[in-house]
Amino acid sequence: MKPRRHRKFPALAALFLLAAAVCLPSKFLAQTPKASGASSAFSSASGDAVITYRKVFKTSFPEFVEIKVKQNGSGVYDIRQLDDDPSPQTFEIGPSLAQKIFDLAGKMHDFQGVDLEVHKRLANLGEKTFRYDKGAENHETTFNYTLDATATQLLTMFEGLARQESDLSDLQRTMKYDRLGVNDTVLQIQTDYDNKQLPEPDRFLPLLDQLAGDAKYIDIARDRARTLAGRIRSSH
């Protein structure tokens, strides 16, 4: 009969591995995904003031919106459902719009000690946060609904930026992967433009011009893109 000691090996090995695991630093056991290069590079720059807008609203679409903007117009946005992995993307806004954002934040003392909440029993409209960061200085305020005119104006700007970046992303995607869906995307952009929801409609002109001049797309989409581009140019 063979010795039975070899049968104890799995149990002993398991104990050994468990002991080793306890001794290991936690980073080796369960590493959280690292922030993307876009996000980490944007956040790591020292000395630059950053205004952040974040909205979390479960069961809506999208459920999560976060937009960070520097005074020079560079920014990062992350727009998704809460179950999706973070996917921050870089973008740019014009210096005029960036200055307006920082001016509005300045009117609210860069959110230091500011209470924007209306403090009334209201339905959940999404948890919204404004945040100011500059080096070691940081202030933020969170609210569900506000009657503050300055905060409402800033909120409208950021919501417009979220709509604009979503529309741009949809147009790029459909032009590349869904030629038949391009027309619906341009129609949505046209609707948002008519409703004055796009802070910088000029951002769409390169893609609209490309679409209008490319025969591989259906005529109705090309005509709609051409017309919308003309309207945007004539609005100046």
C-alpha cells in the first residue's frame, strides 16, 4: 500500500497558498483598472484650474456624465451607463466658452461654501456636482435641483456639451460603421441645433462637409448634412 502522506499535499498546498496570499500586498490580489491615459494625463497636470461637472442619474440615459474643462479649453468627458467601464475621451472647446464656464464658477466663489439645493421635496432629477480644482485647492457642491440663476446657466452649458459630444460621437460612429443610420443621426443633430442645445455647432462642420461630399452615403443624408452645415455657417 502506498503511503497516504501524498494525499495531504493538496490541503497543505492550499494552506500554503492562503498564507502567501495573506502576506501579499493587496495590489497583487485585486487590482482595480487603471484610469485611461486621457484621464490620468488630464488630472496630473499641476497648477491648472479644472472645472468638473458630474451627473449621476440611475435608470436614465445616460446614467453617468462627467465633464472636466481647463481654462485653455482642453477637456475630458465620460458619458455612459453606470455598469459600463469608464471610457474618458479628450475634447476641445473654444476659449470663449471655456472663459464663460470659469466666469460663472467665479460668480459662485468656485463653489466654496455654496449651497445650491432648493431644499424642497422633489422627485429625483439626478445628483449633480460642480467641482473646482487647482493644485491643493478644491471645492464642490452637489444638488438635485436649484433655482440659482448662475448655477442653472452653468448647468445648461455642461448639459449642452454632453449633448454635443454624444452627437459628434454618434456621427463619427455611424459614418464609419452604419451608413444607413447616418441620416437618423444627422436628423438628431438638426433637432438639437434647432433647440439650441449645441454650445458650439461649428464643431460639426468638418464631419457634415465630409458627409455631404461623399457619394457612398444615401442622398437624403447628404442633402440634410449640406443644409445643416449651411445653416450653421449662415448663423454667424
